[in-house]
Amino acid sequence: MSVPAIQSAVQQMASLATQAAGQRADPLQQASAVGQGGFTGELQASIRRINELQQNAGNKAKAFQAGDPDVALNDVMVDMQKASIAFQMGVQVRNRLVGAYKEVMNMQV
């Protein structure tokens, strides 16, 4: 897996997380954030965003189960799907990173 492919996947994760949070995605702002924070910072931020999406979906589900009139079933389902998709994307990025690491480790010097 090449570095541009990994960067592209991280940018896609950031874009999905931004869209899931209901914010407007600005590609130029994201590109500058990736350049400043470095790969490790972006990876940690993406994991934090995935965690936030999961926690928000869980909290909304609990509120719906408790009978909160401000929480609709369709909102709960949409938030749970957003969290699920973000998690699946995170798992795929992790799998690609592990594969790239194994490939580099098997290279002969």
C-alpha cells in the first residue's frame, strides 16, 4: 500500500466524520490539517472521532429507550449507521496499515 493511498483513506475518514457530525467538509482545510498534524496525529484524531460517533449513537439510543420525546427512532438509526460505517472504515484503514507494515518488514535490505 502506498503512502498516497493511506493519506487518501485518512482524508476520506476525516471527510466522513465531518459529514457525520453535521458539519460542512472543507477539503482545503482538511489538507492543511493533515499536513500540520502528521500521520500519527491524524490517525489519533480519526480514532477519537469514531469513538465520539459511537458514544453519541449509544447515548441517543439510551435516550430513545428511556422514552425521551425529543429523540426520534430514525435519528437513532441514522446515528448508529454513521457510527458503524466510521468504525468499519477505521478497521479497513487498520488492516491496510498492518498489511503495509508487514510488507515493509518482509523487504530485504
